[in-house]
Amino acid sequence: MTKLTCFKAYDIRGRLGEELNEDIAWRIGRAYGEYLKP
């Protein structure tokens, strides 16, 4: 698994393409969608 260095104490930030890429963004969106699912 990729080391997720883009997660900070209160936000998500990182260099696009290095610390924050399309795969990580998709996984964050997927997890958020699962969290909101009734």
C-alpha cells in the first residue's frame, strides 16, 4: 500500500502527482461515499 503522507492533522494536502494522485483521490472519494451511505 502507498504511504499516505498527504494526510495532516486537520486536512489533506500534498504535491499533486507525488503525494496526492488520482488513485488516492479516488480512494478518499470512495471511502467518503461509503461513510455517507445510509
